[in-house]
Amino acid sequence: MSPSNGYANFAKQTARITGRSFIFATAVGVIGLWLVTGPFFHFSDTWQLVINTGTTIITFLMVFLIQNTQIRDTEAIQLKLDELIRATQGAHNALMDLEELEQENLSVFKAKYQALAQQARCQLLQGDLDTGTPEA
């Protein structure tokens, strides 16, 4: 197992575990416990610093774990969509891997498909079907 696979597996498992309702309830319980201890510690600066430091560290680390799992999920979805485009007769293979294009090129594709959508809506208003392909 390569180090990146080890991290990816760790991130995936951690995100899966920390996303459960039990973990959320535990976090709420920790905050509740911290609140209850306030009077005991006279709501001191140290008492406040404990929760601030703890939540900051956890948030900082979770951002990286969540980002890793989001990137992996997004890449997998994009690959699946690319395969659907590739395998669908009549689909435009140029649409595969669009997420890698520069914004200017992406805007050209977007404008083309917005125009097709507008045309389809006009057809619906006229009582026509909006199914089929524009080339047909």
C-alpha cells in the first residue's frame, strides 16, 4: 500500500465515521459538558481557551480529510459520466473531461447548451416535444 493510498483510506474511513449521528451527538455532549463546567472554572480565559483550541484543531484537520474525500468522489463521478458519454451513441465525446478545460472554453460549451435548453423550452410552449437530438 502506497503512502497516498494509506492516507486516502484513512481519510475515507475517518470521514465516514465522523459523519455519523453518534459522533455529532458526542460533539454536542462535549460542548454541553464544557458549558456545565463553566461555573466550576469561573468562566476563566483558560476554560474558554480549551474549547477554542480543541475545536480549531479538529476543524483544521477535518477540512483536509473532507477535502480529500470530496476530491476522490468528484473524480469518480466525473469518470463515470465520461464513460456514459463515451458509451452513448450520438453523445459528443468532446464533452468528456470538461472539468479540465479553462473557464473560457467551458463558457463556450455552456452557452451552446443554454441555447439548446432555451430552444427546447420554446418547443414545449408551442406544444412540440423537446426530446431527441439537435442534429436529428
